[in-house]
Amino acid sequence: MIEVVGNVHMHTPYSDGALYHADLAQVALEAGLDFICVTDHNVYVQGVERYHGSADGRRSLLLLVSEEIHDQIREPQKNHMLAFGIDRELSTLAQDPQRLLEAVRASGGFAFLAHPYEEAAPVIGEDDLGWVDWQVSGYAGIELWNYMSEFKSLLHNLPGMLFYAFKPERGIRGPFPQTLALWDGLLARGQRAAVLGGSDAHGQTYSAGPVRRVVFPYAYLFRAVNTHLLLEQPLSADFARDRAAVLDALRLGRGWVGYDLPAPTRYFRLWAEADGRTLQMGEAGRLPKGGAQILASLPLSAHVKLVRAGEGVVWEGTSDRVDYRATLRGAYRLEAWRRFRGRERGWIFSNPIYLTE
Ligand SMILES: [Zn+2]
Ligand SMILES: [Zn+2]
């Protein structure tokens, strides 16, 4: 399998971000990313999807355009949806999330629910923009970890805001426990639900009293919470083929969410051996009578938890390997935590492997 690393949630001046697509591509190339998905609010920007090359001509980056859609009339504001792989403007359907989901699929795309659990930050006048219309169906998954959304949850007062603006890595801890619980709930009910991690980068300048600062430049966020995907074949520079391969892997959850700032999560792998067949993250297979072996390899030793959705942690230890005999069907996922800046922080959150009847 070929690993590619990308960031899949960010904004440009077409909505409320600071840098345009070509500049984002250069920043992402410098950060070592292979692809980015630009997700402007309620605008599908046409004609900018393409490969971008680095200045030295050695590397290239696949830039894809998606859209973050929400109903701008709704009070209070809720329900941000990330629509990937679409081919037209769809924000006119934002009032009805189910109709919108169907339109996303009809246009060849798929959707993730953005920052499904959120906390308001009254100190900067930001509402909780979580997902509330849970009766909808037909989405590919949820955004498990949104960096800027977590940052927002740290802003309780002005001193705290200043502290975390300069030392964000002291505050960032991992996906909200509520989001993890939401996800496990979906999986335990038998739903296939992939996850992605997004920076939600805007590159904006914030002012707090005398301090004016670009908090969280794109360059910083592209080195923090990323989405790692496994592809069958290397990217080929054939744009249409590579676009389809990256989007398929994202939709199916063939990879993991990695906080690459404490230590790169590259080369993490989780797989299962069942009846002589290897199942990768995001894949489903029948659980043999004698059970299946779930295996993992981590780039560094970490506090690892293997979770069976609906049951909880089924194996836990400090290691760079996992070798677990699964005898019950269900969705199995791995999370790994590492000490960084004085405490344990989320590092790797895998997509599930589904062992079925
Ligand atoms: Zn949003
Ligand atoms: Zn956003």
C-alpha cells in the first residue's frame, strides 16, 4: 500500500481564509503534504483543481476542491457538511440536509459531517456549530478531529486566549471525547462511518488587546492534524485517476487521523488477518469461526488502545505493536496517545476494520 498525507479542511478568500489556492499548494508542498482538499464555505470554486509542483520541481501536490456547506439562514447556526468529489455548486440545498446529502451523492461525491460536536467560545463571539440533524442518512463519515474547533474550546477568557494563541500545543489534546463517543455509537449500531482529521485552517489575523497576530498560519496547521490515506498504487500525475483514488480512500476510511506535530505518524499500519485474507482500515470481511488476528505497527512506542465499538477498550498497552485475537464481530479501531508538552495527547486515530457475520 502507498501512503499519502493530506489536509482536507481549509479556507481561502473565496470564503473566510487568507491564502488563495496556488499559495496554499506551495505551503502544503513545503509541509511535505501530498494532497489538500480546499473546503470554502458555501462556494464551490470551479477550475482550480490540478497538480501543483514545488519550486525545485521535485515534488507535486494534488489540489482538490470541496465545499463546506451550511444553512446561512438557520438560527442558531449548525450543521456544517463537508462535500467532497462534487462537480457543482450545492449550497442552495443547505436548508434541507437530507436533500443536500442526496444531491452530493448524485453529483458523484460524498459527505462528512464537519466538527459534529463543538463548544461555543463566547469570548470571541463564536457559536457552537455542531451537527444537530442526526436523523439524516447517507454520509460517509464524520470529522473526528478539527484542530481549530478544539482550539476554540480552549478560549474561556482573554488571558487563556493569549496563552493558547502563543502556545497552542499546550492546549490541543485530541478529538473531543464526545465526538469519539458519537462515532462509536454509529459504529456500534452497524453503520459504516469513516473519519477524517481537518485543520480548518483560515490563516486569519486575530487581535486581542494590543496583540495582533496571525494565529495558526497554514504552514503550522499543515504539520499538525492530518489525514493519512493508503492507496493501491502510487500517485501517477494522471490527474483524473489520482483524484478518484484519493477520494475513494477518503470516503472508505482507508487510513487514519494523525497529529504529526509531536512525532510524524507516517508508516503507521493497522490490518487484520482473517481466513487468509488481509483487511486494511476501512475494509470489511467475515469473521472466521476461530477468530481473526488484528495487527498494528506504529512508528514509535505509544499508549495504544484497541477499541471495539460498543464494547470499549479490548486491549491496551505501551508498545509499537499490537497482536490481538478478535473472536467477536464488530468494528475495531485503534487509538494511540503520546506524551508531548507535559501530558498525554492524541496521536493516531485509525479508521475501523469491520469484522462481520
Ligand atoms: Zn465549519
Ligand atoms: Zn471550515
